Amino acid sequence: MKDKPLATDGALGRLVGAQARVDWRERVRAFTGACVGILLTAVVCRWLGSAGQPATWLVAPLGASAVLVFALPASPLAQPWAVVGGNTVSAIVGVICAAHIGDPTLAAAVAVALAIALMFALRCLHPPGGAAALLAVLTHATRPEFALFPVLTNSLLLVLSGVLYNRLTGRSYPHVPPAAPVVPAGAARFSDADLDAALAYYHQELELSRSDLEALLHRAELAAFQRTLADLHCADIMTPEPWSVEFGTPLGEAWALMQEQRIKALPVVDRARRIVGIVTVSDFLRGAYPQQIDGLGERVLAFVRASGSSHSGKPEVVGQIMTRNVRVASAQRHAIELVPLFSQGGHHHIPIIDAEKRLVGILTQTDFVKALYRAVQPAAAG
């Protein structure tokens, strides 16, 4: 169960900030990983320290690095180069400032400022790096070796632990951005330029990389799209009170109705408006022998024209050419369930019936396209 975010209204809320929604499994995974990573790093570096290295074998900023590596492995600030490069470069800066600036107060300020500037320049921004620079000044570590051991060694071992532990527990580290959902051309409501403009608005480093943010936004948009469709029933998007014919409707009358209304299918109903079949343009063309393309129009007209004979071998009414096996759907059925019928089943028209199995509407591919278009529109546009 996820924790609810703390309220962020008012001055106190802005100071506290929003509580991250992290479930208990992820919390256990994070603090267990930090314990394992620091333990392995400490054991190895303590052994190296006892083998003739300086007495300081573990630096405090590594604890902050562990928070990022194990609790936020997807953050750009937690990636291997950020950890190793950020801590090491900052330590070098701290050593130089400690050795050449006599006033420790000034040295501390300059060290942290220069460390941040270099981390930005070298693309290895890592918050604990500022602490590494400050630590070198406060402990007056003026030997260049301090940046190699313990800082560089600590960082390398922690990153190695992070790689092994995160992968064993199902996390990508170094982080590989997830593939963004495939969005059809023109369907996405924001472009790369829009995303760049939004990022430029903040003028600051974010915890998410650009690719992660893009994938997140696309997935949120896809989830909203699916949620919108999931709430739609056939009755919401169907064409109500569709044109229909009866079994005994003459072919010419049915054909004229389809031409006049520019429709391609007519449900065939009984006197109680219950479905008994459906007649489509294809049914008419099959009856008119469409194998011969030449003169097809004349053949159709001849086919639908009444013969005037009581013993004609030619079909005269809709019931003689209609498709009897009709796929119907309830008006209260979720529209999303019919997608496979349109996309894979070859259906173009699905009659919609009510609880008493009477015809109340028809659902076409056009109706679905309109529903999809409305679903991808911003809520404010409705």
C-alpha cells in the first residue's frame, strides 16, 4: 500500500515538500542495498588501510552517495560517472583549496563552489561531491593521494556494489531509459520541441533525465487514453436509431436507401426490431456477379430491379441475400472490448441491441475513430 502524499498547501507544506510515493518493498530494497554497499566498501577499504594506506579509509560523503545509488538508481545524479567523477573531482578541488587558501572559511566556500562548477562542466553532477570538497578542507587534507584513496576507491567500490545489487533486485543500473510507448504520428499532444521548452522553463537540473521524463509523460498520456476508453460503453459512441429494413423489403428499395443515406450496411429486423440479419454493399455485389468488372453498375441496377414475376429465380427481397450470422453487442458493453472485432475480425458494422435484444443503434469504424479522437483531446477542450 502506498503512502499518501503530505499536503503541500501553505508555508509549512512548501517547507516539508511532497512525500514520495514509494511502497514498502522498494524501501526495504533501498536501505538493504545501502547497507550491503557500504559494508562491502568498508570491508575492502579497511583491509587496504591496514595494508599500509592512510588511516582514513572511508569518507562520510559516501553515505549520501549510497542513498542515490540504492534508493534513486534511475536518477542522473546517481549514475556511475556522476558518483565516481563527482566525488573524485570534488575531492581534488578540496585538496587544492585546503593547500592554497589559508582561511578555512574561505577555502570551504570556494571548494564547494568550484566543485559544483566542475561537476557541471564534466557532466558528473553529484550532490555528495560538494561534501567531499568540504571534507577535504575541514580535515586539511592537502595530499593529492586523498582523492585516490579513500575517495576514488570508495566511489568505485560503491558503484560496483550498486551495479550488482540493483541488477540482482530487478533495477537497471547503470540506468537504461525505458522505451517510450509508440505514439502514431500526429497523435502525441506534445513534441520534442515542446518538451525542450518545458525543461528550459525550470532552468535547473531535474531528478529525471530528459528521456525518462519523455517516457513518463507518454505513459501518463497513454494511461489517460486507456482510462477514457475504458469508461465508454457502446451506447456512448454508437449511431442511435440507425436505418434498417425488414426481411421482405425489396432489393431496389434497400439499395436506394443505402445510396440516399450514404451508408454501407442495413440491419435487417423483424416486426419487434430484433436482428435477423444484415445486408451490406458486399451482399449486393455478390448477387450482381462482380467477377466481371465491365458493366458492374448496370449489373447492380439490374440485380436490384424487381423482375415482376411470381416465379423468378432471381433474389427479390433483402432476406434472400442478407448475411444471417450477425455479430451484435449490448448497448452497455464496454466499447474497448469490440476493438479486436474491427481490427482483426474484419467487421465494419456491429448492430447494438438493448436488454430486450431490440435494435437501438449501430457501431461503425467511423464511430470508433470519432471516439478515439475525442479521447485524445485535452480535457479542457471538452
